[in-house]
Amino acid sequence: MLDYDVIIIGAGVTGSAIARELARYSLRTAVVEKEEDVCSGTSKANSAIVHAGFDAVPGTWKAKLNVEGNRMMERLSQDLDFPFKRNGSMVLCFSEEEKPGLEKLLERGKTNGVEGLQIITGDEAREMEPSLSDEVVYALHAPTGGIVCPFGLTIALAENAAENGVEFLFNRSVDRIENTGEGYAVHTSKGDLSAKYVVNAAGVYADRIHNMVSENKIKIIPRRGEYVLMDKEAGGLVSHTIFQLPGKLGKGVLVTPTVHGNLLVGPNAVDLDDKENTATTAEGLDEIRQKALKSVKGIPYHLTITSFAGLRAHEENDDFIIGEAEDAEGFFDAAGIESPGLSCAPALGKYAAEMIAAKAGADKKPDFKGTRKGFIRAAELDPEERGKLIREKPEYGNIICRCENISEGEIRDAIRRTPGAVSLDGIKRRVRQGMGRCQAGFCTPKAMNILAEELHVDIHTICKNREGSEFLKG
Amino acid sequence: MKRELTCIGCPLGCALTVETDDGGEIHVTGYTCARGKDYAIKEVTCPTRIVTSTVPVEGGVISRVSVKTEHDIPKDKIFDVMNEIRRTSVSAPVRIGDTVIADCAGTGTAVIATKNVESL
Amino acid sequence: MLYHDIVIIGGGPAGLAAAAAAKEAGISDILILERDEMLGGILNQCIHNGFGLHTFKEELTGPEYAQRYIDRVLEEKISYRLHSMVIDISRDRQVTYINREEGLVRLQAGAVILAMGCRERPRGALNIPGYRPAGIYSAGTAQRLMNIEGYMVGKEVVVLGSGDIGLIMARRMTLEGAVVKVVAELMPYSGGLKRNIVQCLDDYGIPLKLSHTVVDIHGKERVTGVTIAQVGADRKPVPGTEEYYSCDTLLLSCGLIPENELSRQAGLEMDRVTSGPVVGDDLETSVEGVFACGNVLHVHDLVDYVSEEAARAGRQAARFVREPRKKEEKQDALLKGENGVRYTIPQHLNVECMDEQTVVRFRVDNIYRNKSIVVYFDGKEAVRRKKRILAPGEMEQIILKKSAFSSCPDVKEIRICLED
């Protein structure tokens, strides 16, 4: 007997979205992830934008899934209790000559079904966003654009999938996949697994996974983007997500508030060979800082709290590869998922799950629970509620992270969930401990102790993220 | 023999040169005040340091207590002192000034606690 | 609502000294709110010696220095709460804090003294490119892990920044068996005390590279090395000067910033240079009855000065509780630092109400030799004092006597600058 009906490779936002949607069906599903936690690759380091959907060429997967994903996101954020905000976006142009570029986006957007799109003048734009550059001549305003917490979204999807029976297997990289006739044998770094169906949601590694079973080779290019994140003090500089007209390598440098109130600037785009190269560079950071200033005046870079880089899983032909591989029955791809992948995730998950369920002839489970309770954010409660919470659960009265006001209660909750945090980055992504302006200076020792206690392990084994990233040495 | 030192007496940080001639007499140049000269002579004749560290506490409200050598010890004994401190532990309660090691590494100097630790 | 005459936020050296002084000035109803598990603040992890030379005329370790003040607080039966985090201060001095036992508590304070200390500048603020692996610590975090928890953070270490904590940690890690390969400092001079450079680096043969910085961090999981390069006069790396150092740990000691969350949230007027609140000679902030002292006001070099300043805040808060003054009654002279003087504390002074003398503290922006500190009252020279050396790492001070204002009680501007 096969171990599972479906094995999903990759626990990023795409894998987690597919897992959550598959959980609606009577299928035994597992998610295999090479890192120690969900949301550890492309999903963790990106612009955190829910695009309106005017960018993609009509008829592409990107176009189809973006608009639908955008529409689904609000409801999903309520069902699964993660931060999402429809803050609207603008694409700027800086000369009369560029206006046709905006008009083209407007047309595309209309074709794709984006609602409320409108080209406005620079003055109108500045009225809505006083910090916009004086050079702005026109802007495409998209009221449906939004921002989301990519960790919040991915973790919510994964938790909800787990609650409905999906298993998550971490620290397992896939070395080889074999078609056994009755299904697939998935050879991992921690033993072999078998399943009738395999879903490839492996991000920048999706080409390797696909090419293990298919002769129609694909290539995923890791395209690095660097970002600068600023303190919440700077978060109010703009309320919309501010784009420039897209260039060849992507949507260009944006300036946006985050759902948590920080200000984010980035990304650039550099194609690499190394699928693990998330290093930032002095030149790259300079480039985005300069380019962003073209859009928005007075970006307070002295309030920078961190900079980071992520890898887009760019597919050569510039579209997602979704569906069953032609020469590998039962092997489904969700490959080349780069921007607007985050925005597409809800729709992609639904679409892929329906496809797999149809293939498997699986029925919907009557007992699927489609909602999930998010983490309590004690600092956001009103004083009476917060006092009541602490009386009931005293650990919410012990503040560990001073900058973000995160208590021991939130940290323990992050660890105790399924799938729960097993690293400090895992805690950070769930409840924002160490995400603030001191970047974990004070709370690292305390969070390490709590994690070691909860996991019943020696503190020397506590990692920042994957194995090998231990904090203590010697 | 000639040695170059930086005076630690004040922020001026005078660059001191200390020469010991064949007769064993010490000549200091580069100092601005008498403290600088005294410091230089001490540094070449018998340099000493206070060593501070921590040792584990058993049965205390916290797990470690800070300690120091009660007096300066010869500079070349620092690592001997550290080695002995590293092999030591104490039991709560501990009071500031309590002797942790009576004669540390043969220096004739005690290692004493610099923090109070109550019993659990 | 619960009431206390004086609520002190922070039980470190500043909060303790403020409490003791307020008590001495006749106020008994004092509450100290400390967020950590013990009184003493950051001194608990500063196990090295060298504290208290000014105050006690002897060399104490951090915990010993703290204990002197803790003992006074205990003897005076001043109440304090541990594990208690203040989450809000209102303009009318309502203080809200939380802890496990009491939940959320709101109380009214006659006066509030801010004494939350400071924090370290993190990597992000330094804009060091490269990977983001484990093994990058601010020096103070490493210090806590080693000295409080007893854990070793690394075996091969590079330190960026020659602030005192970085120097102290270079020695500490060496003593515990680590190899500290180099200390790189962006500036052409060290921000640390001479004594620390000699006794923490020279003693152990650790090189100090001035005008150098980290330009790349290597290692995907744990730090495997860093690249260091020389910087030019513009503080930008000079191409071709890159040098690779293999190491598993990078310690950052690149400056301290007042812990100003509450100060900002309470709406205090802030000083852009110090990142702390603006205060008068009575150490009162722009909000009536809210005082500030210690590193939350401006980063000090020696704890002795923290204690002294905090005691002043304690006395002034006590005075405020006894005879509250309205802000608008005050007509203050503004202090201005110029020509090498980066800032002054206080930022304004009330000639009529001031003590017999006021200590004005400031820092300079470079190393200066044989300069004079000159004070002008509305453009007229009032004080001139020669200094052999002034350095950014050391806090400077000049004393203004009340009697000096007898001829100009209505002075509007007090300018402090460096001259030849």
C-alpha cells in the first residue's frame, strides 16, 4: 500500500495552498519540505503584495489566477485569520511619452477583469499620496491592489491543512523520484515515501523535481531581488503600493507599506545560477534605494531596520507551469511560481486541488473545517481584554520582545501549533518576535530558552533556521 | 630592551617608550604627566590585571555568579587563573565578597564573588 | 486608580539612583518598574571591573556597582516590581504596565522618571551586505548569553566596531578560549576607552584596524567568514583593499541608541542627535512631570555619570511632587552646541529656577587637541576652558554657575562651541 494519496513537494505558499485545498477531499496528503519549517524559500522574502492583476499578459496563468486570487484573498484572510489589507496601488510614469505604457496596462487590466482601474494625473496622484515625486506625470490607480503578510498567509494555510489531516514532513529534501507503475516512490534524505500522485511546488528547485520524472525538461532561474525594510516610524510615508512602469526583468522597484506598518523598498532583479544565493550586495541595495527615490520623496533610509534578498522562481517562458506533466501521469507541476505567485496562491491552490481530486476521483469530506484562529496579538487588544487575557493566561503578561511587544504567551503558542515553530526564525515569522527595530538583540537569549524548554532539547541545538544554523558554538 | 606602550591614564593615550639599559635602569619617554611614567614602569616591571569571569551556582535563583580576583594578579598568570575558575562551581546562597577560590593558581590571590545569589 | 508620588521606569543604574535620591529628598511613595528578572539592569552582565572610580573611589565590577544602589533601595524600603513592562505613559502621567501576576495595571503618578537605558544598533541599521546566517550578534547579546546564561557563542570571532562593549567582549571571549581575529572600526579613531584598547586588545595581541569595515558576510547557515575592507575619508570601502577573515561569529559594537519607544509614544519632544527626549536643566521633558535620566536621555560613557544625573532627576521629580510647576511659567534659555559640539544635555535652562550650578554634558564630533570649550551667553563669551584632548568616545561637561547669569538673567541663547 502506498504511504499517501498525494505528496506535495515544497511547503511554501503554493504547496501550502494546494495542501489546504486538497484537505477538502478524502485524500491522504503529505507535504515534504527540505527546510525545518513552512515558508522558508521564495515565500518568505518577497514584496508581500497582492497584485491587482493588470500586469500579466491576458491568457496566461499569471493573468487568470491573479485576479481570481486577489478576489479570494479577503475572504480567506477572514476565514484563516491572517493580516491582509486592500490598500490600493499605483503605477507611476514620469513623462508624457511613457503614458502609452500605462494605457497598455489599463487595457490588459480590463481584459484580465481588474475592477476600478483608472489613469489619473500626477496632481491627482499626489493628492492621494503627498510624498510622491513631483516628477510623476500620470499614474494608473488600482483600488483592488493589496498587501498581505506572506508568513501569515502561508502559516495559516499550513495550519488549516494540518488541522484537516494533512501531514507536514520537514528537513527532508527529495533526492530522486521513481515512477513505480502504481504511483511514485519519493526518495528523501530521511527515507522513502510513496504516493499515487506527486505535486511539484518546489519553488526555485521545481525544475530539478520536474526533471526527475519528465523528459520535457524545464529550467527555473533563481532571480534575486533585494529589499530594504524600514522602521514603523516610516510606515506612514505612503499608504498605497507604489510601482514604476514595469521593465524587462519584472515589476521594478516598489515602495509600499507592509501590513504590519513598516515601509518596504525593493526589489531589483539579478539572474543567478546558485539557488541558495540570498546574499544582499552593496550595489543592489544602493540600486533599489536610488530607484525608489524616483517614485517617492524623502524615504527615511536612516530608519532601516534590515535588508534582505529573496529568489524568484523564474521560468524561461515567463509563465507558471501548472498541470499534469505530459509524460508523467499523476505528476502535477506548480512550477515557475514567481510574482504574482503570492497573489495567485488561493486560486492556484483551489485549481490544482480540483485537478488532482478529479484525477483521483476523490470526494469532498463532510467534516472539512475551513476556518482557523490566528495568533493572539495581545498588544493589539484593548486594555481590559488584555488584562483579562493575562489573568487567564499569565504568560501573556511576560513581554519577551520589547520592540514588537510580544509576550511569552505568543511565543509558546507559535511553538505549540501544528506545524509549529522549531527555530527562532519560525517564531519570528509566526508572531514577529525579533522583527522590530532592535532585530532580536534583547529577546534572542530568552526566546532560545523558551524554545529549548518547549521542544525538550538542549539549548545548543537551537537554530536560527535550518540545521547548521545553531546559535551557540563551543 | 625597548617597548612601546599606550598610556591608559586618560583619553590622551600618550605613546610611551620604555627603555631598559644594561644596568637595569628604566627610561621612559613620551609621557605627559607623572601617572604616565609610573604606569610605564609598572607595565615593564610587574604588569598586573584583575581577572573577572563567572562560575556556575547550584541551587541558586540564577544559574551563574560573577567573580573576580580580589587583587591584581600578574599578567602572565591570567590564563592559569581562568583555567582554575573554569573548573570551579559554588552553591547558593552566595554573597558579594564570598571566597570562591582561596588561592587561585598559586598567585596568592583569592577569587571572590561579585554578586549576591539567593537560594532557590 | 492606584497612585504613587513617583513612578520610575527602569531598575538599572539610572532608575536605582533616581529612586534613592528621591527618597533622600523626602518622597517615600516611590515605585520602580523593571522589565527584567532582577534589579541592576545591564550592569548585571557587565562583570568586568572599572566601574565606580568617580563615585566610590574604587574599582568595582558591574554587579558590585549595581548592588551598592540596590542595597540603598532595599534599605529605604522603596517598592519595586520585576518582570513588569510599561506599555503606556499618558501626558497626564498615567502609567500602564503588565506582568504575569497583576495582569494589566494602570496607575497615576505624581511624577514619572524615565530610566529605560539604551539598546545596541543592530546589523540592519549598519547596512552590511551579505548573507543573514546565525552567528551575528550585537556585543551585548553575546555578553548576556555568556555572562548570564553561561553559553559560548563562538570560537573564531571578528568584531565590528570598537565601542567599549565590543572591546570588553573581545577579551571575554579570548579568556574563554575563543580566537578573536580582528576588531574593525569604521572611524579613524576608536569609540572605546584607551584603557580598554590596551587591556582588552593589546594584552591579547588582537589587532585593531581603524578605518575598516565589514563589506560582506559569508555563510548560509552559520557565519563562515567576513570580508573586511579599508574605508576612505567618505567612509566608503576602498576597492582592492578587501581581506577575507574566516570566522564563525561576528560581533557588532557599533553604537548605542536610547531606548525611546515609550518616550516617543508619550509624545515627548525628541532630540534628533541624541535620539532621547529634550530636557531642561531640571531634566524635565516636554511633558510636565515626566523626567528622564541615564542612557534613555543620552548615551553615557561612564555609569558614574549616569548615577549622578539620575540622582538629579530624582531630586527634581521630588521637588515637582511637592510643588508642581506649570510648563508655561518657565522662560528658558536655549542651549546650542556648535563647532564640534554635537549636542548638549540639557537642551534648555531656566536661570531663575536653576540650582546653584548646572552640569551641561555633551559630546564632540571628532578628536580635537588643545582646544577650548567656550560658552557664549547671547553672543557674549561667559566661560572658557582649555582642554588638551576631546574625543567622541568620552562625554564632556562644563559647569554653568547660577552666579554667572547675574548680569544677564534674561539670556535667550547659550552657545557652547570649541575654539582654538
